[in-house]
Amino acid sequence: MAYQLYRNTTLGNSLQESLDELIQTQQITPQLALQVLLQFDKAINTALANRVRNRVNFKGSLNTYRFCDNVWTFVLNDVEFREVTDLVKVDKVKIVLPHSSTTE
Amino acid sequence: MEQNNSLPPFQGLASPQGAMTPGMPIFSPMMPYGSGLTPQPVTNTNSLSLLEEQQRQQQQQASSQQAGVPGGLGQTPQLYHSQTVTTTTLPGNTPLYTATPLTPMTPITPATPASESSGIVPQLQNIVSTVNLGCKLDLKTIALRARNAEYNPKRFAAVIMRIREPRTTALIFSSGKMVCTGAKSEEQSRLAARKYARVVQKLGFPAKFLDFKIQNMVGSCDVKFPIRLEGLVLTHQQFSSRPNFFPYFSSYEPELFPGLIYRMIKPRIVLLIFVSGKVVLTGAKVRGEIYEAFENIYPILKGFRKTT
């Protein structure tokens, strides 16, 4: 089953809000909304895996790390995200990585 | 000391006959201890034996001055629990060996035992210690709530936690036992272990600090001259008192590992000796063992200094 990680993104949140509106106006059932979200999970996972090609580098200092339930969580400070064209600087970044492979 | 020449069990081994004999960590290992009655007619003709003859004569001159030298040299490692009985004559007979670890090759003046201290102090690089926190722990809770923790139960059944000051790593097990590694001194190891215990305590477990014990200490240093490992292993290939483990005090397989592995018996320390002159000492439970082992090996290494 695909990670529901991406529901709390700009795209995912917009979708959820739209679905909530539709439920409010009784145009769809909550069950259908749930199915939509599940489909969204699958679609976003495959799209990111297959259709995204660009690459961003980032560098910063590590504040904390955690690995539990096969999920890595990092908190970095003073990070620079660098793409070919752009540079974004950030004070604090939390990175969450579900990692399903058991071979480290 | 007739047995001197009959080292039958060990004949086949690399060392020249008689090289087995114990005592001085010098290269003329052939000198049996108290055999000093006569210069043993050494049957082998290799150069070492000639050297021995030389030394023997020297020593016999000096022997009168050797009072209780063997006993006196606290420093000399009992490197050879010689398989032979030669050691038995140790007390008493004209101690052939000037127990000085010094001046291996040269005809010796009976130097005073602790004569040259090397002036080099090994630096401690790593200390491993264990402590019992005294209560069962829920590793998942710890991994989720503590910072800088890893827990992958499929791979290893402990939480791996690190702290920055002192920079150390701890393995915390569900039984409540913990291993702390990476500290550079005993006090730092204890302090780090206490910090980990406090982290666990703050997460809600009734942690205590029981049975803190340092299990291993690693030190390293540099003698500042290159060393002839081949020579060292030739003269120090002897049966140790733990033949079931390794029949040799030193083993050197350059194709396997570029360092010579020297297993000192007293103190029980393993040294890795490299051609560059760098030495790694490990296996100590207390700091003094590292220092003692280095003081023991330094004279031997000086004797095998590369002169080219």
C-alpha cells in the first residue's frame, strides 16, 4: 500500500479540501472521497518515482536524526537548497523518509 | 639446560633452534636463562647464535653484577613462557641475561632495568564500557522520543544513540544493559554513560547506574622510526602460554594484514606494529596496562629499527 505521506502537501491538502467541500454539498459520499484519496496516494507515488527527473542538492548541518519503524527523520539547520537555477536558504528543515528496504 | 638444544616440539617452527628460549626480549633469544654455566655449544650456525656467543661471553663477565636481575626487571614482559624448562633455572644461577631490554644487538653493559624510558606516551583513542541501567526498556519508545537514535530491530536488537559531548555512541538493549564506546578517557566514558542514562530516565524509565565497568581501552603511538617486522617476527615466534589460541607471540602475514600482531602475555595486551613505526595497543582494562605494554615493547622495537 502506498504511503499516505503525500496527503499533507500543497497538492494533497488542496485535494482534501476540495473533497470536503463536495461532501458538504452532498455531491459525493465520504466513502468515495476516501477512495479518491487512496487513488491519489498511488498516483502521486508512481508519478514521483517515474516522471520526475530534476535534481536538487542541499547542504546543511544536522541537528538530530531518528530511525524507527523504517522511517528516517532528520532535522537540519541552516540549509541551502540548490537547483541549477535557484538557491533557497532555510533555517530549519525536517526531512521524513520512509524506507522500505531492509538492506541498509 | 641440556634441554636447551632440544626444543623438539618446536623445532619445526620458524625460529632457529634455541631461539625459543625465553627471557629477554632481545634478539638473542637463544640465551637460556640461568644456563649460564657454560656457553652452550649451540648447534646451529646461524648468525644469531654467533651473536649469542658474543653476548654470552659479555654477560658472563657482567654476570656477577646481575643481581636478581630477572626478578628486578618489573618491566620485562614475560614474553616467553618458554615452553622449555629453561626458565626454572632463572632464580639463582648466574643470570645470563642482563635483563636490560636495551641494547639488543650490542654487547651489553648490564644496564639498569628501567633505564631508558621511551619518552613517548601512548594516547588513548577509544574506551569501551558497559553499565546496567537496572530496568527493562521499551526500545521503540526510546527511539521515537529520543534525539539521535536509530532502531532497526530487524537488523540489530538495540537502540543506537549518540551524543556530541563527549562524542560517543551507545548501544542500549531492552534488558537495560548498555554499551558505551568512543570516549577518549575513562572519565569521559563514565560521564557519557551517565548522560545516556539520564536521557533514558527523562523518557520515563526508572534508570539507575549499576556496575559501570570499562571493558577495553585502545591506545596508539608512534616510535618515530621504521621497524623491521620480519626480523621481529622471526625472533619472537614462540609458543605463548595460550597455544590453543595462537601458538605465537607475534604473527605477521603481510598478505593478510600489513601490521605485525604481537600478543604480549604480561600485561595481556595485543599490539599492532607497523612498518612506519606506529603502534596500536588494545585489550587493556586499565590505562597502566597500555603504558606498561608500550614500555615493554619499545626496547624490542628499537632493536629492530630499520637503518636504511
